[in-house]
Amino acid sequence: MSDDHASSLISAEVRHVEALLESRGLLGAGEIDTRIDEFLAGGTPANGARIVAHAWTDPGFAARLLADANEAIREVGLSMAGGLQEQRLKVVANTAEEHNVVVCTLCSCYPIALLGPSPSWYKSEAYRSRVVRDPRGVLAEFGLELPAATRISVWDASAESRYMVVPRRPAGTDGLTEPELAGLVTRKGLIGTAAV
Amino acid sequence: MSRTTELAPGMRVRTRATDPVGHTRLPRYARGAVGVLVERAGAHPLADERARGRATEPHPVWHVRFAAADLFGSGDHTVTVELWEDYLTPVEES
């Protein structure tokens, strides 16, 4: 959700329910905060960068990643099972012909447990409403000017899957190690609003 | 849910056009539109029913690809939306 809810009606209701659960001994004091901290502890864009760098250097892994991302990321010690249940991860790869960009038009779905909290612009009404209609224009505002011949595929996270983009490997990076390659990948690149 | 045709990748489907009273995960811009099934995205309890506090079994979910021109009247891109099978009806190929 895009707004600060600290003083909203829903926040008051949630605090009330939390207090009731605690008073009846169903929930320990501060347990929800602890669980949220645990959920977020491992999430960082560095995980996505590591997955991308491995896909760039290992075509077999790249193929497995696109076919079944949940299974493939276990090979690099990562998992989508950090929450109450494992979330499905769908990974899409940019090519010379096609560029992918991810949005959640209904709210702000994002692979938080894997990549950490989403950027504020991802949750903004402007991004969510405009990128499905005019992705080329929105990407240009991000500084990403795509060739006219490049097809754009927008992915709307409207149900239970979470999405990640594998950017194209930059030219002139043949000599780099996998950690050096990972250092090139940005959070915007993993969403599709930057080239890398 | 009764369905006479099994859905499969490559099939053309039309999305539900109605505006339900409560929660749904069929975005407004994708209502009453024709798209192509890309891939199954697992099966999950129908969000519309869960939001109404009803127990629900997992229902199949699909990635459905639409041409932007079919959704918005313009644009050369595609939009792939993740939709429960409940929202979809196969389009008869003539």
C-alpha cells in the first residue's frame, strides 16, 4: 500500500485485534513485529543480483531459472519459502528483442522476502496506473530509452506469483567474475525500469 | 464451477466483463478483453471468496497475455496479467 497508515482506521483496528489476541494469550507481546523482522531479515536486492550474475555465467542455470524459478534459486542457496507459505516466483529475461517490466496494478505485490522492501515509486499510483498503458513513455522517464524495435512485455502481479527480471548482460563484461557482475545489477534492473 | 473446455496454453480466452460488488483480482482495465493463455501459475484459493470470508479450494491461475491495443485502444506492447480460471471463458475459434 502506498500511504502511511499509522493513524488510519485499519491501523487502529489491527492494533485492537492484536491487543485482544495478546490479552487472551494467543499471541506473545511483540510477536508480530518479531515475525515481520524475521520475514524481512534475508530480503535484499543483492539476492536478485546474485541470481542474475549466476544466470549470466551459467546458461543451464538460466534455463532452469526461467522454467522453474522456485527450484532454481535453491541452487544458489535462496528460497521463496520465507513466509507462512512458499510463494511462486516467476523470472523473465530481457533479450535484444524483448524488454520485461513488472508492476502490481492492484496494490504493490513484490518479492519482499527475496529482494527486500520495494521502492516507493513502485507503490505509487502514477507508476501502477501508467506503466501498463504507456511503458515506453514511463521507461523513458526512468532514463531507459529502448530501441523502437524492442518489444515491451508488462507483467501485472495481480494474483499470487511474484516476479523478477533478468536484465541483459552488459557488453564488455566478459572478464568480470560473478561477484563483480552481481555488483552491476540494480534493484531497478530487477524490476525492469533500468537496463541493468 | 462448471467448465466444458479444459484450458491449455495458447488458447484464446475472454475475461469476465462484470463489475462485482466486492473484492476481485481481475483488474478493471482487463475486463471483457480477449487474451492468450501463456502458462499455468499454480492453483490458489480464489481471492474474491477469501475476501468475503468464505473457505475456498485452490483454483487454477493463469498468466494471460493481452495486446495493449485490445485493452487500451493503442500501444504496441503486451500486458500479461495473472488471472484465476474463474474469470476466463474460452473463445470459440471459428
